[in-house]
Amino acid sequence: MKLYPVFLILLLFGFPLLAEDANQSRQRDVPLTLSVLGPVSSNCGKYEQTNSYFCLGLINCSLANSYVLTLALSGYNITDYDMEGYSLALLGNFAGRDTQGFQFSFLANTTRRRMYGLQISFVNVVLEESVIGAQIGAFNINFGETIGAQMGFFNSTQESVTGLQIGLVNTVQNSEESGPDFAVQFGLINYSANPRVLPIGFINIVHGGRLQLELNRSVLGIPRIDFIMGSPYLYSIFTLDSYTISSRDKKESANTAAAMEGVGLGAAIPIGPVYSLRLERRQYFPTKSRPDLARVERWLLERKVSRAFALSVGLEKNLFLNSAVDRSRWVQSKANQIRSLTTGVSWNLLSGL
């Protein structure tokens, strides 16, 4: 009586495969596959001919196609062709063709052609065509097109991205402007060969975008050197300036030119072939010699003189967030705000790319 369950399992899953001709490669559907490792399973070693709805493996599950669930308790899942549904493993999952559903493991997920759904692992890789969905892990690599999201420490797409990349380092390799409909990179370092990708981060390198050195000065005598990085429409700003408001401040300061570093974000709106309207907001941080915490907003009209050089003119508002220096002599009604004209000239280092 105790052998009846074992006999039933063999009858349902093992004998149908044994009855096939050894040279016949026709794939066969079975409801359930129980596996220890590779050929040691209820499909009697013919895993490359077996399509299974459910596969439960101690070390691994190996199938031709899987339709609902593959679960490897202590190893990995291998699907030679298409995987549909859920593929869960301790170490990794591999699909030889397409994945439609969910791959989860602690080490690595790999799909050869198309991924429709979600990959979650330390490393997620799609080797050929596209990701339509999301990759979430430390390293997300797609050698095709991404339509959806990549979220991790390092995200890379070889072709175009339509969607979002969030990570410390984000890269898009495709340079065709017809690729993405809309794509945003949010991270510490962003790189794109396509100028239609919008980067939001500290270091942004976009081919056809902005990698500018800009010297600008306001009528209050505040020269700045700005380093601008980003797309033609959205960019980050790093600033170094003297930030000396008056001759009295120079005498009271520890240095005659009190350096002050700031960071900011800017947007450019094209209003013609050579003109753009630039809107910028910067935050300045106090230094030992200049203890001011300040915010600067700028509204600029930019004109391209050539591919490399541009001129700008506009207005700026300085908002001082503490009272380290009394500036009531400049504006009687609002001692913490100063408005002035500003002009600048910039050189785009990416003009030759």
C-alpha cells in the first residue's frame, strides 16, 4: 500500500516519456516534474523534451519550456526555450528564449531574447532583444531595448530606453534620436549617447547635450565659474565663485576672495534655432571664510554664437538664508534678498561630438 503514491507518480510523469522512441525529439507536456539534478528527475532524463506546468527541484529544474512555476529550493532553474509564469531559485534562473512573468533569485537571472515582466536578483541580464517591464538588482544589464525601468547600483541598456533608470550609474549606449519616446535617468553618474534622454544627477554626460564651462558675472560684482552637464533641456550645475558683496565684506572676510561652492539644476526651453530660455536654481553652502547659506535663482536668455560658444543675459535673485552679513545697505525693504542683472559666456566641450 505504501508504494501506491510512488507508482502513481511514475505512471503520470515517468512512463509517458519512457514509452517514446529514444530517437524521437517531440516535446511532451506533463503536469508536474520532480527533479533532484538534471536527468535525475521524474522525466527520466529527457528534460530537453519536457514541457512542464510545475517543476519542483531540490538542486535544479531543467526543462524545454515551463508554463506556470519552476522552483529550485537550493540551486538554479534552466529553461531551454520559453519560460512563462514564475521562476524562483536560490542561485539563478536561465531562459534560453523568452520570459513572460517573474524571475527571482539571489545571484543572477538571465533571459536570452525578450523579457516581459520582472527580474529581481543581484545581477539581471537580457542578452539580445528587449526588456518590457523592470529589472531590479545591484547590476541590471540589457543588450537590447528597455521599455520600463531599471533600478539598481549599475544600470546599462545597449539600445534605447523608454522609461526610467534609477541607480548610482546609468548608461544608454544607443545614439539614434528616434529610439526612446521619453526616458529619464536619475543617479549619481548618468551617461547617454542619445540627447533625448533626460539625466538628473551630479555627473551627466549626454552626447549632443551640454558639457559647458561658463563664466558669468552680475552687476554686484560676483564672478562665477560654472560647470554645466546634462541634456540640451535639463542639466546640473557646479559653481565656484568669489561671492564678495561689498568692499566692507572683503575687509572683514578671512580671504580677499571668499570662495563658495554651490550646486544646482537648470532647464533650457528652446524658443528658436539659436535662442533658449534658461531657468536655474542653485544652492550655495557656507565656507569657513564666508558663512552665508544662500540660494540663487536665475532667468536667462541664451544665444548660440556657434556650435561651441554661447552668450547669455538675464536676471538673478540672491536669497540669503541667514544673517551672517548685514546687507541692508543694498536693499532697505528686504535685507535678505538682492536682485541684479547677470551676463555670461559659455564654451560647450561636446560641440565636436
